[in-house]
Amino acid sequence: MYSDEDIARLRIIKYLVDEVGLNLAGVELALRLRAKLYEMQDELEMTFISRRQRERLQQLIREMLQILGTP
């Protein structure tokens, strides 16, 4: 009936509303930012930068995703 992705999305929405206190407009913005961070993470894998730079950028992306309620 519901996919794992649907359930994960609902959990994130619940977290953003209940724990962070966002309204629906804030939740929409957070979900769009989350999608862009995942896109950035994918792009980062294809860039030619040093391993140290890549690891630092990946860490920053993980931290931002964690702020948005994504493990």
C-alpha cells in the first residue's frame, strides 16, 4: 500500500512538525532542501576533487540532512 519511501517521508514530516515546530510551508521548504542536498551528494561523487575535500563536503551534507531530520 505505502512504499518504504512514503513512510520515511511521513516520518520526516512528523518530525519537522512535532519536534522542530515547522508549519506546512516550512515542511515543504525543508523537503525541497533535503532533495537538493541528496542531489548535491550525488553530484559530489562525480566531481574531481581531493579525497579530503570530498570527505569534508560529504560531512557537511550529512550534518545538514541530520538537521532536516534525515539520518
